[in-house]
Amino acid sequence: MAKQLLSVLILLVALTSCNSSKEVLRQAEQYSDAGMHQEGFNRYVSAYRQDPKSIEAHIGAKSMGNLLVNKYFAEVQLHVSTGNYESALHALDVAEQFYHEYQWLHIDRPLNGMVSRTAIRQKIGENYYQLALQASLDDNWDAVDMYLSNVARYAPNHPEANYLELMSSIVPEYKRGVKAMELGLYQEAIPYFEKVIGIDADFSDALALYYECIELSNMTVAYIHTTEKHIGEKYNECLVSYVHEEILSKNNPFVTLVSRDKLNHLTDEQILTMGGTFNEESVVEAGNFLGAEFLILGEIQGLEAVEDGNGISPLVRPIGFNGLTRIKREESRSRTLKIIYKYQLVNAETGEIVIAQSLPFENTANVAFDDSDLTLESFPSIWEQAVFDEILDIATGKRSTSKKKKKELKNLDKMTEEEQLQLFFEFVANEIATNLDDFAKSRRIEVL
């Protein structure tokens, strides 16, 4: 009984499957007759998968598959004939995907399916190259780079694209350099021309313009200290040395400093005429003589050194009272050095003042002076306290004694007056060199 029931169920399933397959075949024929080939093909394939023994489904699927593959490859040819190569490439992808996916149906590849993918890609690359070429003629180098990136994508071995890519690296930099020169920004122009000649040293006149920019960017400077009445010739030379060293330490390739040997040929009269409210004629004359485009004229307008000696701190150190007795006094003071320094950066060709700055300097140093040891005759120990008091009185200046050995004060301070001046020199040199460096890097130059 159970076996009979199972047989009936199997028969029902078979009949149902058969009826379903026939229904799908019927739908496939209807779609095909209506010209809806893709839908008809899908129904034939579905029917064939349900019933692989169905000859009608197999023939229908293969027939409709051949029709579709011909249609897809025909679309490729159509796009190629109209020059729409990117659409042709997309259509080729669709056609080949369909052909390979349904090879199990033994679909035939049509004669028009023998299309070269490489040839289509070369055509696309050529189209983008022509667009890049036109953009270069329009001086639109951003567009050139964009189009060339597509050339590299589709036709990486394009014979002329490499040269145009080279030009897209050179021409914009060259034009930026020329524009900077037109604005008088010769230093800014130099890096542009460096990039150009780094790629092609023979490109146009890039090399000549590069050297022209270097020549025009260079500024020859002479530092002249116009007065030495406040600090004397020795310290005047020190100040000049500090300024020279600090300017050179900036390593600015566009600043050339006139040597001190050449400055020594200036007469005292020439130097004096350039102090304070200088004579323009003397500045121009000195510039011509030194071969300097700019002069830095510096002078000390005021110097004051103030010592405060009110703070006395005695330190009494008796050493034995049966023999030689000594005491020691240390005195603290402060020294304040005040200097006003002014300098001007002057165009030696026109007499124009480019930079004028007053630099106030003030430094206070605490100093200590060691009064010499005080020597007294020995006293009996019974008088020890009295002697100590006497020594203290002498040390604090309340009484004097002929037995005190007079010695000159000895300076114990680590900060001498000379070292204070050294701080002043460093301050002035740094200010001048920094401002000169900034000016040299930012100046615009007008060439008549």
C-alpha cells in the first residue's frame, strides 16, 4: 500500500513538472514571436534546465542565444562605425560576457564577433590624445593632464603622448617663471626655470632666463658704521665683525657682502657724510666706489653706563687672634648699559631709504668687588671680642686704621663691561641680518 502511494506521488510530481515545463515553453514561444528575444531566451533556458531532455527547449534556447549574440556583436560594430569607441568597448564587454556565459548551449560566435579589443582601446586612446593636443593649443594644461591620464589608461604605448606629457611638465612651469619675471619677482621665478631646465635644458630660452633671474636677484650690500665716538675704534671694528658674520651666517644666495678690506678704502670724510641725515650724493658715490647696490648705515646715537654702588655687604672673616688676623669685605653693585643704535638700509643707486630702524638696548649686570684683606696686629686672647668688634668697625667703614692695607678693588663679576658690549653687538647684528634676509627674499625688482 505504501509503495503504491509513493508511486502515485512521483507520478504527480512528474506530471506537474511536465506541465510547468510546457507552460514555460509556451511563454518562450510567445515572447519570441513578439520580438522580445531576451525574455524568450530566458524562458527557453528555464524550460531546458527544468527538463534537460526537452529537445524543443534546447533548440529554442540555442536558436535564441545565437540571435542575441549576433545582436550584441552587431551593436559593437555599429558603435565602431560611428566612432563611438568607448560605447563599442562597453558593448563588446556585454557581448563577450553573454557568449562565454552560455557556451554550454554551444552558441556560435558570429563572423562580426571577431572584434579586436586592443584596436578599440587604441582608438579611444587616440581620441583622448587629440583632445589633449587641442587643450595644449588652448593653453589649458590642466585639461591636457586629464586627457593624457585617459590616454595612458587605454593606450599606454601611444607614440606621441609621451612628448605631450613632457610638454605638460615644462610649459606651465616656464610660463609661471616668465610671469614672475614680468612682476619683478625674480627669486620666485628661479625655481620654475630650474624645473624646466632639469627636464630639458635646451627648452626655449629657459636657461638664459634662469641666469638672468639669478643676476637680477643678487644684491650687493656694504655695512658702514658711521661713527665711533661712543665706543672707540676697537669696539667699532668688533661691531662691524659681528654684523658681517651674522649676515654671512644666513647663507642667503642672493646677498653678496662687500669685504671689509674694500670698506677700509673709504675715507673718514666719506663715512661721516653718511651719518645721521646723510647726503644722497655721498651714498651714491660710496655705492659706486664699493660696487654695492645697497648700503647699511649704522650709528650709535647714545650710550650711557650707570653704576649703582649703594649696596654694601661686609663679610668679616677673622683668622686667629694670637697671630696675624685678616678680614675680608665684599661690596655688591650693579651696572646698567643703555645704548640707542640706529641703522638704515639705503638704495645706493637712488638714495632711497628702504629700511630705517632704531634699536634700543639695555642690559643690567650685578657686579661684586673684593676689598683687599685687612691685616691687624695680634691681640691677647683676653681682648678677642673687642678686637673682633674693632675689625667689624673697620670693615663697615665706621672707623679707619693706619694698619689697614690699602689695595685697589678687584672686580669679581662674571659680566664685565666688555661682555655687556658683546651682548649689544650680538643684538644689533641679529636684527640687521634678519631684516636684510627678509628684504632680500621678498623684494620686487623693476627693470627699466
